[in-house]
Amino acid sequence: MNTVLAILSFLTVAAMITLIMAKKLSPTVALILVPLVTGVLSCFFTVTDPELTPGVVDFWTNFRRLGGYITGPSGIGSVAATGVMFIFSILFFGILTDAGTFRPLIAGITRRMGSDPVKVCIGTSILAMIVHLDGSGAVTFLVCVPPLVSLYDSLGMRRTTLATCVALSAGVMNIMPWGGPTIRAATAFHMNVTELFMPVFPAVLLGLASVIVIDVILGRQEKKRIGAVGAHAVSVGEKELTEEEKSLLRPKLFRVNIALILAAIAALLFSGFAPAVVFLLFYVLATLINYPKVSDTMARVDAHAKSALMMCSVLFAAGCFTGIMKETGMISAMAGALTSVIPASLGRLFPLIVGVIGMPASLLFDPDSFYYGVLPVLGETAAGYGIAAADVGRAAILGQMSTGFPVSPLTPATFLLLGLAGVDLGEHQKHTIPWAFALTMVMLAFSIAIGAIGI
């Protein structure tokens, strides 16, 4: 039965990714419909109560449980707080954008970066690297993307390039010792996190340098695409606004609004409150300060409701996908299948194999399933061939939910990035995955060359 569940799991992931990237279905529909169909099929092959009735399958009992899988703690329940954060973060930044808070900031960034797409791409990545020092993808995207969207639009640069630059920088920075993948890998192998990380630190530095090289390539591609940049660059401060947009500006509140942004970031980093609570409170403050009239408040909510609804619908659909995949046992079966296909003759190459599949595996496994379910099995198997489990862990963190997290449909932060940048998931994956995989390969090769990962 595990074999059947593994097949269903692979079919689910393959069908979902194919339908989204081929634009046959929207991400929301694909994330709900595909796992729902395979989830129903899995009810024929899932042992209902293995402790009470080993080997017995009851389709109708399993079928009735699907609803709970979707709404339970592994499904929508796991992303509910993130959904609240999305709604109020969109409203918070939307109100500040309407008030014109980012206009002088973008003008200043434009003056420093110039109108050269190469400099803009490099500046974008450096900003993302600095912000991601806290290890939070959501915070990085919330801080970096909203102010830069207008700059990219004014220069005629594609928003997919913005999303790629931010994603690559955040992905490499996510390998840091306080990042989720490294902490999970160290926990899975009962290691000190610094002991696990430090040997690959030089490779991470090379990865960050490689991001800058990619920025140069992307910037040159943009420059070639849009032609003479000077003819396309438009100062944000000089952009013609409609009368309605002008009426929304609050130039006298610029310093207050900047203080709100800084206070919100500080609260995200140091308050201990959940991001949903932080943005809920700061949305209220931003509204009362900038648009205290009830009619104005409602108008601002109406103006940004579409963005909030689109983002949250995809997020909750992702919760549906994760809940069904986890609770039906399809993810566990897929993990076992992947482990079993590696022949014994390749045992000594386990770290290399794990490193190569790590970034693509971000599209298949959420971090908990991989690091707590798959990785310990891989590490134990590698140990039988004289390979240290730590080498397998180091290979894994170079791609799985590090460079891979900003493109994974299993990561809520991915949809935050896409929503803020206004980019389609399929387009983002096609534009970013090749670069993310290349970054992993560069860091993996360098780690093996310097002996940080032994094979």
C-alpha cells in the first residue's frame, strides 16, 4: 500500500507543478483540486486504524477524514495565522503606499542606484541579504519588495527579475545557523548547529558572491530587453498622479509613517509577538493616523481587498495541499520511495546525491517532513558506508528549503513574495529555479573541493 501511496504522491506533485507552470490551472485551483482527487484515491489504500485493525482499509471512514485533514493542524490550521498576517500586512503597506510614504524613498534609491538595471539588481540583492540576517523570509519580502516594485516599474524592468533577485539572496542567507533548514538538520542529527554550519560557511560566502554575479547577468538581460535605459527611466517623484491619488497623499506625515515602518520591523524582530499580531496592530495605527475618517478607511480596504483575497486564497489552498499530503501518508510514502531507489553501490556518494536533489526536493517536501523524516534515514544509510551523517546534513542545507524555499509551493513566504511583487507562481519558478539550482551546485562543488563535505 505504501507503494501505491508513493505513486499517488509523485503524481500529485508532478500534476500540480505541470498544470501551474503550463498555466492550465490557476495555483489556487491546482493546489486544491489535484491533491483532493489523489486524496480520495488514497482512501482506497490507506490502512484505517493500524493499531486496532492492522491491514484493514475502510474507504468511507478514510473519506470522511479528508475534511479534517484539510482544515486540521497540518492543513489550513497551519497557515491560518500566516493568512491573517498577509491580510493586514497588505493593508498596512497599501495604506502607506497610498499616503506616498515610499515615493521619496524610491527616489533616493533611484539616485543611488542610478537608472542602470545592473546596479538596481545588485542593490536589490544586497538589501535582501542585509534584511534576511534575521532569518525570516516573510520579513525580508515585506521589507524589500514593496518599496522596489515602483522602481522596477518605472525603469521598465520585469517584476520577475525583482522576485528572483530577492529570492536568491534570501535563499542563500537562509543557510545561516539561525535559519530553519540548518536548525532542523542539526536537531535531526543531534548536533551543535555551529558545528554543522561552520565547514560550509566559505561556500555560503561564495554563494552570496555568486548571487551578485547572477545580478549582473540579469541586469544586462534587462538592459538589453528595454533598450536605452535613459529613455525609459522615470523618476518616481515626477510620475504623474491622478487627482484621486493626489488626494490620498500625506506628505506631512512622512516622518511619522517612516517611524511606523521602523517600529513594525523592530516589533517583528524583537517583540516576541507573532507577525499577524504585529501587522494587525500597525494596520490600525496606520489607518488612524493617515485616514481616520470611516469612509476613507473603508475605501482603502476596498482598494486593497483584491490583492489580499488573491494572496490568501492561494495560501489556504497550499494548506489544503499540505494537509491532504501529510495526513493521508502520501508524503511519508514518497520519502520512503526516494530513499529506497538509491542503490547500495552509490552509498559513498550519498552527500553528493542529497546535495543535488536538495533544492528540487523543496518542491516536494515541506522542511519538517524532509529534515525530520527523510534526512535521518539518509544519514543512517550513509553511515553504513562510512560517511558521516553531518556531511549529508551539510549537503542538504545547501539547497533544501534554503535556495529552494522562495520557489516552493509548500512555503507560505513564497506566496507572500509573489503577492507583493505581483508575479505568477509559474513564471517565478521558471525564472528563478534554474538560478537557484545553479547556486546550490556552486556551493556544493566548492564544499566538496575544500573538504567541508566528504565523499
